[in-house]
Amino acid sequence: MNSKMKQMKAMSMLISLLLVGLIMLNGCKKSEPETAEPSGTETVQAALATIEQTTCPVMAGAINKELYTEYKGKKVYFCCPGCKEKFEEEPEKYIAKLPQFNK
């Protein structure tokens, strides 16, 4: 009986290994390399270009990239220090005018 038990254990181990191998082979699918798609960096840069802020949310003037504040983790640019102050007092009033917050 002892040798039959060993044979049964060996057989069940072999069947288990075969099943695991078949499952792994079935899950492994080859695919063609994607060459037509832009790289992750190009995609991010393109997305940023489409949501880049170009006008002041307060007075709609041209922005000064050196004059900004951070709001909810994003930079908001202004045309003058007065606009920055107005925005900081009531930021929600101007959010609709900012492309970085309107997706």
C-alpha cells in the first residue's frame, strides 16, 4: 500500500505541474510591438500643450510665467500681482477660466 500511495502522490504532483504549465502557456500571448503609438513622454507633452494656460484668469491679459501661485497642486499664472491677490481671495470664482482645471 505504501508504494501505491507514493505512486499516487507522484502522479498527482505530475498532473498538477502539467496543469500549471498549461495555464501559464495559455496566459502568455505574444503581441506585435507598438511602433505607431507615440511614446509616453510625447503623449504627456501633447496633453500639456492642449491645457496650457495662456491668459490671466482675472483680467484675461497675457500671463507672466514668473508670476504664479499653486492651487490644488497646479500652477496658476497671472498678468500682474493684483490679479494674483484677487485670485487668492476667491479662487473658485476663476477656476472655470483655467484650462488646467477644466478637462
